[in-house]
Amino acid sequence: MKKAYLIYNPLSGNRKSVPILERVLPIFNERLVDLDIIETKYQGHARELANTISYDGYDALCVIGGDGTMHEIVNGMLKRDDKKKLPIGLIPGGTGNSFMHDVDALDPEVAVLRILTGRLRPVDIAHVDANGEIIYGFNIVGWGLPTDILFTANKLKWMGGQCYNVASLIEVLRNKPRLAKVKIDNQHIAGDYGFILGCNTIYTGNAMKMAPLAQTNDGLIDLIVLRKASRFILLYLFTKLFKGRHIGNPAVGYHQVKQFSIEPIEDHALNIDGEIIGCTPVKVKVIKGLIDVLV
């Protein structure tokens, strides 16, 4: 690698990005990588940069941040007018780092050393049609509890990574009704659901092993479907999430699919890659190996 962008979000992960930048810069310098360092100034800036900066002469687009920053980079890149793409090098610096948990590179310095090997990993992307708006997801597409949990967790960011766990308990106790028609590949089902979560990664939130069989490059999305259950069962399942032991419970369906759709009785926002974005009805299909990540 000779030349690369390095974008960082100074507010990501409770302002961890600046100290991480100071730690990793010497590694790039030792390898004589010519870096263009750009600080994001506002929400959506990383998406705008990935969409508009010139890719000519660059070998990679590196970014310090979490799943939210990665989401912006992916969507900016895949919506470029010139259709150009660069390998993405993610350096973990967010509250949630689900993708980097999957590839066992949660240490920023380890992530940089992986990036500098130049080894590419093709990653599947979820093409999400959210009531007519096209959004790309690299991590999760969730409806029901995942959205409500994220909405509550965003109010508890001061708690750090534990905000997801506390928010999960709060929303489990609320146990709202969610009626929807669901299509999984060619199978139609309807009912009252706790949540429906499409996963491209094993982990989500703060190290929850939501989809233990997921692979980021198998052309499939692992769909976890939780039928309406009592608060007691939901709390029990929550205690099993961190080891992936919720799978096999009669209330939980686990499917590996190429596409699915959700049409609820009442439309709700979605949780895409840890961002509250888009709205039902939603149609999701997997595009195999649409981006390359340096890991």
C-alpha cells in the first residue's frame, strides 16, 4: 500500500478516535504509507466524503470509527456516480464494533497491521428497499426490538458499551405487540413478532452472538425470527445471547436466506448497521461480495 485516505470521526465511541489516531499513525509512517487524513465534521460527512472524493491514485479508504461510521462509508461508496470502489480498511473506534469482532481485530493496532498486509476479504452487502428508499447494510437489518433497543441505547450512550445491554432489558420488559406479514425467500408467514433481524455478521450490539452461523461472504443473510413471547422467555433468551445459545429455543427461528421482506400492520423505523434509518415495509436481498475489506 502506497497511498490511502484515513477518515476519522472525532466523536465516535465516546471520543476514542483521536487517541486511536495517535496510536496508529506511527505504524502507517513506518511502512511509508502516504496518508490523506480527514476529520469528519458532522453526521453524514463520512458518507459524503466516500461519495465525492477522488479515488484515482489511492489504494485504500481507511476509517477509524464504529459500525455507524462504516455504514456511512459503505453507502457513500456504493452510491457514487462513477461506480468506483476502493478496499475499505476499518480501524475499530466506536461503541459497537460488530464487524471487527467477527474478524477478531478489535485492537486498533492489530487492525492496522491487518490492513497493511493488503489481504482482501470480499463482503456481502444487504440491498435494503425501505419503503422505496435504497440503503445498503453490511452488518444487520432489524425490525422490532432491535430498533427499539437502539433508540433507547442512543439515550444511554454515556454508559459506554453497556448501553446496549441496559436498553435491551428495558425494551424486553416493555414487550410491545408487532403484527406483520413476512416473506422469507418464497415462504409467506404472518404473526406477532418480538423481532426480525437479518445478520451478515455473527455479533451485533455489544458482543451479542446473535447469529452464530453467519459468514460475511457466503451470499446469505442469517435471519433470526422471534415470535411473540412472554417477558420471562425474552429475559431468559437475553441471558443466552452472548454465547449464541438462544438458537434452538422454540420461540426462535433461524434461517439462512437470500432475501426477505417485512410488511407490518403499522410501519416502523428500521435498525440498519446500528443506525435508526429507513422505514417499513422493507425488502432485503443479499448481493454477494459487493465490497472488499482489508483484514
